[in-house]
Amino acid sequence: MRLAPVAVGICSVALFASSSARASIPGNIEERSNEGLLHVCRDFEPGHPKYIVCDEQVDPSNPQSAYTGSECAAAGLPAECRIDFLHRPRLSGKLTLINDDVPLDGDGKFNGEPQAALIIELGLLWKRVTLVEAFDGTKIGNWNQFSESELVTNDVFEFTNADRSAFQFSNGNLTDLGLEIRDLAQQAHPGVDLSDAVPVLVHVHPIKDPSDGSNSSLGSANFYRVVVRFARVRP
């Protein structure tokens, strides 16, 4: 199975701000989702008579090009393709995003490189799991780099796609986190086959005032309500 980095952006996880603008999401999320995530005419589950997979692309030589929707039109449906999300599981929880523009080394000296970290808490059946990841720098998955001032003013996330998705977890330095989320979800939902799916962040919404250390040597954090869904990958 290919765990392709998709935008979507999450993703779909879909992303679009330039690195010089908001930190959120690069501009090629739709293209990367075209290449990595399965698209269908309607979001039905396999086996439904209207579960039709999109395959024909505008440029057959470019796996990132848009889908024509020809398969949909042939079945009497609108010629439009969408990401094939599994109906379940759908995980909700909280994301804490951390940034420190002036981190200190073991001798209490500024090491010159901004650092980032995240904590994600997800509800899995009757329990809540907490996953933590730290990063060398502030480049997380397919987000652009971001500063403390962007974090505390809620300028880290910018959604320009109708699905308001953010990013595909199994991407770049988020690959291990994405795989862990999928493994935990599979254990909690053994009746659902997640082997050909990847977790996608599809909702991010601030839930309280950030912890603002941007005008000091301390770091800053912001807090978000999140929803994670799973999308099938292309064969």
C-alpha cells in the first residue's frame, strides 16, 4: 500500500498558503490528493451500486492532474470526483500546537533554531489516547514553517477548499504519528479494514485563548478541536 503524502486538504487535508504567507498549507494539496487518495463519484461504501471509482485524469501522464469525472457522467451522475472517505471511524479530540522561537540548549543558551511540537488527544471508544511529537524546526508534515506570532494570532491554519481539510498525517515527518493513529483506530474498530486507508485531519477549530509567550523567551501554544477521518489510498 502506498502511503502517499496528500494534501487534502487532510486533507483534504487541502492546502494552499505560500510559505511567505500563512504557515498553514502548501498550494499543491489538491494535486497531491489526486495522486495519493482514491476519488469516487459519490461517497458511498464499496458494494453500493453508485460506488464508482474515478480513474480518468485530464493529463494521463501526470498522476497529480484533475479527474475528468467521465466515469460519473457515464453512470448518470454529476461529472465530479471527491475523496473516498470511510464512513467510520471518525475520531474527535484536541490538538495542542507549540512553537518556541528562542529555545534554549542544555547550557541555557539560545540554540538559534525555532522548535515546534504537537500533542494530539483523540477519543477511541471509551478511552482517550494522547500522542506527542517534537520537531527539529517548525516544518510539520506538509504545513509551511510558522512563527510564534502566527500561532497565537490563529494564522497557522488557512483553509481555501470547501472540505476545510488540513493535511494527511502520514506525510513527511508526520508519517510515524499517522501510522500510530491508524494502528490505534484499527485496534478500537476491528470490524473496519483500515489497511488501505490513511488518517486525515478534516477539521481544526480554536477552542480557547492561546498561551502567548511570543514577547518573551518562553514558547507559545494554541489549542484546537480536531476531527480525524480515514481516506482510502489509490492502489
